[in-house]
Amino acid sequence: MTSNPSRKLINDIEALLATSARLFASEGCLREVAILANAEYSIVWCREEFYQNIYHLYLQVPDCLYSQIYDDIEGCENLILEKARILLKPYPDDDLAYLSISPILSADEEWREKSKNWVTGKGVNNQGRVRSDNIPSRTVDGLLFRSQNEVLFYKALKSLGVSFAPLPVFIRGGEKYRRIEPDFVIVKNGVVLVVEVDGDTVHNETPAEAHDRTTMLAHEGVHIERIRASECQTPDQAVACAKRMLQVIDKIKSSR
């Protein structure tokens, strides 16, 4: 061994992380998939030990995601490290001894003013930020989304001038407490329509599970529509899909 180790593992780290994400997805581990999919990474060679190159891996994630996994950050690190080390079997000369997850360091020109606004309550939203099995890890206009398909649908609805709420929190109290976060709620002409975006990498529930999750709203007269993520892969597709949802609302209104 020398102090100039082979760069094979370093060169293959992107593939290692991608394969880890696919394995986590097949196991339904959405939290870990969200971390890997949104992380900036660096891998550092540290030392030689027992004829092996010892590496440390650093993952930096958006702060909105970090705040949701903070309570179990060590558990996240251990799970991802364990998965990555399984994939190191073809690298007998290398070992990954340490993995760290931390927020991405970033600062825009208005960060001080934004911080002051937050202190005074400006810009506070009611979107769910609690830790869950389906983490919303993307941020647009200060709002949270779980996938790029949802972001495109959000921008499409915004362009159409309709009133809507992305990823709002609904709670039913009492003995049978429920808390759900539908993807979108559209309000138009006295009609309330919930739109769920299905079929992307973060929505892996069965139709029965999806139905059960929205039952508390359906029983109150809220209309539920489901669209496929494949229908919102481009801005034009998302606009067409959003217009179709508004047509659904018009049909519901006219049938009353």
C-alpha cells in the first residue's frame, strides 16, 4: 500500500450512491432515498489501515430536508453507511469507515432580511415539516414539494390564476385522530378538489392505501382526483394537466 491509493472507489462513488438509492427505494425507505437524491457529496481518503484504504463520505443536504431528519440524523447516517458498505464488496482494498450528513452551506444576498422577516412571522407557512416516511425535500417559493412533477404542477396551477394549496396539513381531532398532507387542494366556484400526483419515486403506496389516506376528506364531500407523474414531466404537460383538473371542477359544478 502507498499513500497514493487507487481512485477506483472515488471515481465510482456516484454509481455507489445511485445504487444505494435504488435499493432503498425497493425497500420503501423514502427518507433515505430523499437524502441520497438531494445530497451534494464528497469522499475523502483518510489513511491506510490493515492494508486497506480508509475513506470518509460527507453528504450535504438542503436545510429544509435536514430539519426534517435532524431528530434521527444518526440513524440515517448508519443506515446509508451500512448500505454503502454492502456495495463495497467488489473493492477489497477499500473501506468506508465514516459517513456524515450535514446541511448545505449557502447564503443569498437577502438572507439577513429573510431571517428578520421570519422572526417577525412574515412568510411563515402551514406546510407539514414534521419528520415522516415521505419527506418533502424540494423548495420553491418557500413551499415544500416531494417531487419535480409536483413542482411543475404547482407552477402550472399558479400560471392559471386559480386558488390552491400545495401540500397543506389536514387534521381530524377526537378519538380517531388523523393527519394527512394531500399533494394539492384546489378551490374554485365553491368546489374543493384534492389532486394527488401518483407514480413518481416518492409515491409508492397502493391504490387501497391511497384511498384510505384521503377517506377523511372524501367523506366530507371533497372530490379526489389522481394524476400520473408521467403527465407532469414537462411544463407544457403540467399546464395541460392543470387545465384538465379545472375542467373537472367545472363539470362537478354544473352537475349540482
